[in-house]
Amino acid sequence: MRLALFDLDHTLIPFDSGMAWTQHLVRQGALEPAAEQRYLDFCHQYVAGTLDIHAMHRANMAPLAAFSARQLQAWRDTFALAMQAQLPPGMRALVERHRAQGDVCAIVTATSRWVAEPFAQGFGIEHLVATEAVMSYGRPGPEIDGLPCFREHKVTKVDAWLAALGAPPLAAAQASWFYSDSASDLPLLQAVRHPVAVRPDARLRAHALSAGWPVLDTV
């Protein structure tokens, strides 16, 4: 099997999908404006390498319990429409090139499936490996189901996804690519045959240059 794996935030898209979702809910009146700053605080922790992803997930998902599954889906539908115009043509073309050469494409993201799924659909990417929420009455709950799709767990989650497809693990893939902007993704970048740094943070840029990995600053 040939695999093309893509991180989502700041890789396939040049922004943070969770922040975009938070801002969307603020505009709908579902969240107070202070929610944006709380989310930004978590982003700063992510960059610093101190993020508790379970705490972030709880903070992002707990407020959704106040709304019905139907209302949340309606907001997610309008979010998907709004995000469609934000998908970069260059990244769309990159995905299409991989698809044209027979690669199985997948988004592999720490973002919750609830938020990431509209982007996977927008790019026409069938497979999504994401952080899963414990669902309750059709709504994503505040607890994570299983391992978060984060740091070294991305490799574990990818292998579990491949096993569910009846495919060999990542290490046995005929060819494999992973595109990411973040040093937190080094475990998965080091697990594929063709790691690619996309608009990388300082730590990943330094690692990529020393390892001779491709660096894409414009796509």
C-alpha cells in the first residue's frame, strides 16, 4: 500500500481548525467571546510543549452539552460551507497528485473528529485519523475515547486504522509520506519513508534541514 498522510492545522490549511470552529460558535452566539482567548491559551501551551490535550478537549467540548445534536449539526453544516472557501488550492492540488498516483490519502490530526471531518470532506479525503470524543446522544462529549491522536500516539492510531482496513502496519507500506508543520509530529514523520515539513516551526525546520527532509514554505 502507498500512503499519503497529512496533518491538518497549519499544514493542509494555513490556520487552526479548532480556533475557526470556536470563532464560528462565538458568531452563532453559542459561546462567549472569551472562549477565543481560552482556546488561544491552549495553542500557546501546544507550541511550548506543555499542552494537556485532555484538558483542551474537555474545555472545547463541555459547552456543547447545552445544545441538541440537531442544533450542533446545523452549526457544523454552516461551518463546513464557510470553510470550503478557505481550503488552499495548492494543497488541494497536492492531495490530487497523490490520489492520481494511487496513494491512499488520510488526514492524521490531533483535532477532534467532530471539527476535522468537514475539512476531510472538503478536500475529498476519505480517511480521517483523529482524536475521538466519547459521543453522547449524538453529541461529542468532553472525554476522549481511547488515545488522543497526538505526538507518538499518531503512529499508534495510524497502525490501528491500517489494521481496521486489513492492511499491514505503516512500517510495511510500499511508500509513505507525511506532511506536517510541527515538531510534535516528529514520531510520525520519522516513521514514514518520505517526511515533508510544511511551513515548519523552528524546531521542525532545524530537524528537517539537518536530516535532509524537504521543506515546503509555499504550496
